Amino acid sequence: MTELTVSQLARAAGVGTETVRHYETLGLIQKPLRSDSGYRLFKPSSVERMSFIRRAKSLGFTLPEIADLLKLSDQRQTDSATDMVRLREAASAKLVDIETRIVELKKVRQGLVQLIDSCPGKGRLAACPILSALSGSGDDEGCKPGTKTACSRS
């Protein structure tokens, strides 16, 4: 396979051209060669690297975390217990982060359920606590997402 232009790499990796340029700027993918006419020419291995980044993002890793993972990936043929520990710690930390977010999202879900259940579905908008809760106006304090108290009906 020959070198790829930005648009060819983007298409092969399933991302936009701006994403390729952004990752290049951040140093997540190798700086490309330039053709005589000035086009960026990426190595075919850039497709695999872009796929790595996409999969890591889908698992919730941030771009700085992905940069660290890529450094480890670049050394995957080495036998380093320290790097193995770093890799496991990074994945474990991400798991804890995701579990924490799940707990938070469940609280938000419960708050939304309460708000929806408290909204009469007819009449004046002021009778529905959803807008008050979103604006933080102080009305229907117990109706804010994540609270345990029941919303009162007007």
C-alpha cells in the first residue's frame, strides 16, 4: 500500500479530515511526509493507529490518556513489568471512572423520572416542575434531578 492523503486516511479510519489533522497536531499520529505539491502523505500504518485511537475513545479514554496508551503500544514488543502495571492501572482507573459515571447517571435518570412523573401533562406550563428544575429558580426544590424527595403537583 502506498502513502495516504488526509482524505484517504480519514475515509479508511472512519473519521473526518479535521480529526486527522487534530490528531496530527497533538502528536497522536506521526507527522506525514509531504509530496512535491505539498500534500500530506501518511504511512499506511496510520490507519491502524487511527483505529486504535477510535477504539480507545469508545472505551472512554481521553486524548491525553490515549497518548500514554499509544506510547505503551509502540513498545508492545518489550518485556517490561513496569509498563504492564501502568497499562493495567490505566485500564483500572478508567473502569472506576466509568462506574462512577454510571452511578451519577442513575441519579440523574431517577431525577428525570421524578420530574416527568410530577408534570401533569396538561394545563399551564408553570404547573410542570421540569422548567423550574432546569432553570434552578428555587421552585420545586425537591424536583431537581438527582434528589430523593418527591415533586409536588401544583
